Amino acid sequence: MNNHEEKISSIGRSLLNRRGFMKNAGFSTGALGLAQLLSKDGLFGADPTNFTGKLPIRPKFDPDNPYTPRDPHFETAAKQVLIIFCPGAVSHVDTFDYKPDLTKYHGQKPPGMPAVTFEGPSGNIAKPFWEFKPRGHSGKMISELVPHLGSLADDFCFVHSLHTQTSAHPQGENFLNTGFTMEGFPSFGAWATYALGSENEELPAFVAINDPRGPARSGKNNFGNGFLPAAFQGTDFNAKNPPANLARPASYTSDDDRSTVNLLQRLNGLHMEKYPGDADLAARIASYELAGKMQTSIPDVMDITKEPTSIKKEYGLESGTELKREYAKNCILARRLLEKGVRVVQLFNGSDPSGGNGITNWDSHSNIDKTHAMQAEIMDQPTAALISDMKRRGLLKNTLVVWCTEFGRMPFLQGNGTGRDHNPDAFTCFFAGAGVKKGYSYGESDNFGFKSVKGRSSVYDFNATILHLMGLDHERLSYYHNGLERRLTNVHGHVIKQVLA
């Protein structure tokens, strides 16, 4: 026996024995397989808990009927949610986060500000490009860039202390909408419909209404299903571009159509019997069956010509640019979908997969006075009219409204002297409707709007709060994927209880 062998214990030598290694590996692999089979059959003595000590909740649903309504984890007022997403990063210091020190130190460069930011050298502090005025009974200071939304200040619940993990738009959109900067994770809408199903059997449970100019930077990832069953991805269309291929060919009678559908149902049923438990197949069949129902439901819900003239005028269909009028139609469509019981509606104001520097979204790296003004002209009146109309019709009693953007903008100008760079350390979003306080502001950024300092809230906290308002525990709603209990909030997040009504 040489010196090396003398230093190895008897257990170590047994592990180096090929026969012993194969025996131990075989037993271990068999044990792992047995554990997996027992887990699937529910034969373990107790369900595993996650790191919070809570049992995961994986919603049980019939793959043949994935949209069947399901109970929330606990009862809340909100049964539906409208997400108004403004990609490109709306400047909080020019809209909802009033900072008098920006005017006081205008043109200066106070200590503590970085010399270089996302797109290069930083310039001097710049006062808001639009005047702030007190709004409503609450006296909330909101700028003249968004006067229509400002008039509804008493209905809003602002969160001024948000911060995020990234200053890049694709990753920022991913993080806000899916909880991860990487692609391939389920969106909020997918999680919500996975958990709750839908109250309407003839329309998608989750609809994404893209901007008239096209999809946002992260495209379908903003409303994708990720690793959740395909049935829970968002269905994207807007007032200008209805779902494709729903119209029946003129040469095809309704009886022909019905006969074809009946035959397909029989064939699909036989196929499902042959391959039970095939979630992808079930999702595809459910999708086709929903498409068949949408042949009659979609034309009706998209026909906004029946809306009274007063509504069209209120939303802005008769004024402003063509883009504003098209976005206004999208806002009316959003309301009509919510009236029909669609669980999640995500409305986009801004587009451009390749970046537009404020031309197609809120990304104003130059000429912010013109580019933000252009975006606000499109967004402000129709969005305010949508929220007012929902309130008037009683929809806000059971619908949560979320207005959001992926991050904020800097309190100082870029080196070019005309635009504001990305700011991941402070930005503002707001809630309205079911379950939240009215005329309330939570959290604060510093005196310049550079960093959130009081009541700091992460995007995880923001999403945890939205789930809570929908009656879902973000620490328990999960999906088992690749050996992990996956959540929208990963392993983070706390409900911002201060905003709850």
C-alpha cells in the first residue's frame, strides 16, 4: 500500500471501487425515481413546503377546460385587472413625482450625482418641463403634461418609491411583467389566469391590446405563458387588427361550419382518450374551440361603432392625431372586454421592438419636451376617459387598474442637454379601483427624484401587491418546473399593505 492509499479511509476506498460505485448509484437512482412516483401519486406523508414555510398552491384545472373559473386563495374585491403599460420609461419627475428642488437647483450639478449614466455623460439638473399643479380634494401635485389623468387624482393610489434591477428596456419590461429579466418566464396575466381561470367562456381569459404602432420592446414575452401551459398565454389583438382567420369563407355555409366543428370535436375526443394528460394537446384543442366561439363573440365586442357619440368624444376619437384616435379605440375595446368578464386586459401605450427614442414610446433620450408631449397627447385623455367610464359603470368595484412603466428617468439631463436618461432607482406607478386607497400616495424618492428613500418598494413587492389584490398569495401560487417551485416573485417580495383599502 503506497502513501496515497494510506491517507484514504475505508469508506473512501469503497467509493473508488467500481462495483461499489455502480451498486450505490443504482440504489440512489432508484430511490429518486420512487420518490418522484410517490410524489405524483400524492403518497408522501406530507406535502413539501417552500422556504417560507407555506405549502405551495398549484391550481388544479381540467386541461380540456383550462379557463373554468377557480376560487382565489382568499376573498377580495378585485375579480379582474386592467394593466395600462407605458413602455419606454415615463419620466416620474415630469408627471407625478413633484420635486421643487429640481427648480431650485436648475442648471447646477449637485454632489452625489453620477458623472456617467446608461447612455453616457450626464448633464445638469433640469426642472420639470411642465408645470405642476394641485389636483382634486387631495391637492396632489401633478404636471400639466397629463391634465386629464391629473383630474382623477382623488381616485388614484400612487407608489413613488419603486426601484428595479435593470436600466435596459427589454430586461426592464421582462422584469416588470414576468418577475425576471430573462425571457421564458410567465407573465403576470398568465399567472392570474392560471390561478383563477375566466368568467367568460367565449372570449380569451387574458387579452393583450398592443399599441396601434405595434408590440413593445419585449414583444410577446410581456404577455407570454413561459413554462405554464400554453392555454394561459395572452391573446393579442387591438381595435385596428382583430384576431386573424375568424371569418367564415363566403362559400362555406353555417351548416357546413357546424358539421366540421362536430367532426373535429369527435376526432379530438378520440385523440385525447389515446393520449391522456397531454397538456400541449389539450391546450391546442381548447384554443381551437375558443377560436370557434370567438367567431361570434369577437365581432360583437369589437364593434365600437355602436358606442354613443358622447363616449367617442370623451375618449378622444374625434380629436387629436390619428395615433391618439386609434389608441382611444383600444381604450374603448379594453372597457368592452372587461364588461364581458375577461379576467386580465393588458393595454399598451408605446411600441417599437428596435427603439424609437421617444418617437414610438416614452424613451426620451433627446428632445423630451417634444417626445414626451407627443406620447402624452396619445395617452392622457383616452386613458383618463377609460378609468372615468369604468367608474361611472361600476366596473371599478370589482376591477383593479394598474398604470405602470418599467423604470423612471433621471432628474438631470444627458450630455446632449435635451433628454433624460434611464433611472432604475426611482419611479412611480399607480393603482385605482378595487381594493386600494383613493387619493393616497405611498413612499418617497429623494429631493431630486434620483433614488427611492422612504418605503422603498421593489418590482417584486409591486407584483406581490397586485396578486394580493386579486386574492392570491404570491408566496404560495406556484408551478413546479425543472425541479423548482416557480413563482412570479421568485423568492422575494412583500405586499405593500399601506396601499390596501
